[in-house]
Amino acid sequence: MNFLYLLLVFVPISIVGHFMGFSETAMFILSALGIVPLAGVMGTATEGVSHYAGSRIGGFLNATFGNATELIIGIIGLKAGLFEVVKSSIAGSVIGNILLVLGLSMFCGGLKYKTQTFNKNAVRLTSSMLLFAVVCLTIPAIFTHTLSDKTLTTKYEGINVLVAIILLIIYICQIIFTFFTHKDVLATEEAEENDGEVEEPKWNLKISILMLVLSTVFIAIMSEFFVGAVEPMTEQVGLPVTFVGIILVPIIGNAAEHSTAIIMALKNKMSVSMEIALGSSLQIILFVAPVLILLSLLWKPMSVVFTPFELVALFSSVIIANKLVDDGKSNWLEGFVLVATYVILGAMFFIV
């Protein structure tokens, strides 16, 4: 994780570049490189606060700030009117976490260990919830694609709001299940997986809170630069906007989390690695997506109507995830196939 902190130098460079009028392509690259380490700082700070706040509050903070970077980028994207980029980033985060992050974790861990095992009961719960969540999220799209008139009206926009509220209710229920009604069972499983080891936080409580606040502020600033450069950059370079939303934005927003998942796999903690990948996808659908849908009402209602290809990619990724957790084992070949599938999907989105 330390090597990511070297990229913090791009934060002041981006700020200087903004006032000196750097090109949009340069600002896109510089701000993206600045967001990556800031997301890592936010994650470390959140873990520090969680350690001192106790298991219940700590778990809630981890769940809330786990995808804070994507949420901040999404809010600024809504404000800028980039609804297609925001919508694509939701699907891209889910697809990327499952195929790219989980794939790289399995591949890298599998090269070091012939076969890796994980707690399939705990991971199966997350993967099953992920499948249900994807079904709920894609209902508006499936419904819209069945209409003879493809023009969305305010009559159908209310469906997105209803789905968003239901997803948030499911999110709250999941928190209650994880941190209250079944906390003992899940805590026991986690302790067994980590052999009772508890890592000390990197910073004390005061420094953790300070770093959490500072990282949030600077991520918001970098996101302003990043989102503002998306459309001009795509025109200059010739990249499809959908490709930027579904591939580049999720990779940039999740880079720090991605590296953590791979590191955990290399330490033979595959359960942790899988929970990072699948759990992050679940948070995107149950928390980030509905919050963005509801916040879009402040500007212009955003309808989460995915294209048929995005729907196929989403469902395929989640079905693959559910299939992989059946035996509670993983190897490098499974990881390689996941990454290869992600590359194929990325190529298709680039062409589209």
C-alpha cells in the first residue's frame, strides 16, 4: 500500500495544473492519479476510526466509506449532467470487482499457493445477496425494454425512485443482520479465518479522523477536476464515454481497494479478498446506486436503465461469482479466466 502514497504528489500537481490551464487530457490523467492514493488514505483512516469506535460502529463506517470515492465521483458527475457516465460506472464497478479484482486475487494468490480455500458459507451469503440486488437494480431496465414506446416519461421515472428506496431498505436490513442479529456467528467465522490475529491501526484516533476528513475534501476536489475533464478528454482522445464510465472510472475509484484484495490473496487470506471484491459490489448496488438515484432528483431524475449488453455483462458476472463460491476453493486458472472475460468485455465496450 505504501507505493500508492507516492502518487500523492499528483494532488498538488493537479491543483497547479487546474489554475495554469493544463489540457483536459492532462487534467484527466493527473486527477485520476491523485484520486487513487487519496482513496487508499481514506480506507486506512476508516479502518483506524473503526478500530477505536468498536465493532458495530466500526462495521458501519467500513460499509459506508467503503465506496465513498465512487459516491463522491458520482455526485459530482450528476451535478455536471454526466448521467450516462454515472450510470455506466455503477455497472462497471460491479463487473470490475467481480471479474477484475476477484480474478487478479485468485490468479496472484494461485501462483503462490496451489489451491486456496475460503469460508464458502460466509461468501455464499454475500454472493446470493449480490444476485438478488442485481435483479432489483435491473428491473427498471428490463421493464423499459419490454415497452413498445422506448421514451421514458415521468410515469416510469417513479419506478427508479421506488427501487432505490427498496434497495436502501435492504441495505439497512443487511447491516442489522451483520452487526446485530447474526454478529456472533459472523464474528466467529472471521476470528477463525484470521486465527485470532488483530492488526493494530496505522494511526491513532485523532490522526485517523483528521486524515479521513482531509482525504474526503481532496477527493472531492480531484473529482471535480476529473469529472470536468471527462467529456473534453473523450473528444480529444476519441474514447467512447461508455467505456470511460464502465471501465476507467471504476478502476480509478477502486484502485486502493483492488490492491488490498490482491495483497490479502497473497497472504492466503482468500476469504478476506473475496469479501472485499463481492462485498464492495454489494455496497455499490445497495447503497451507492440508490443514493445517486435519489440525489439526482435535485438536478434531473436519473433513470438506471442499462443497455441490453450492460445487463448481460452484469448478470453474467454475478452468476459466475455465485458459481465460483460453491466449492470453497480457488486457483490461478479460475482467476485467469475471470480476468480474460473482463478484457473481452472491456474490448466490446470500447468498440460500442
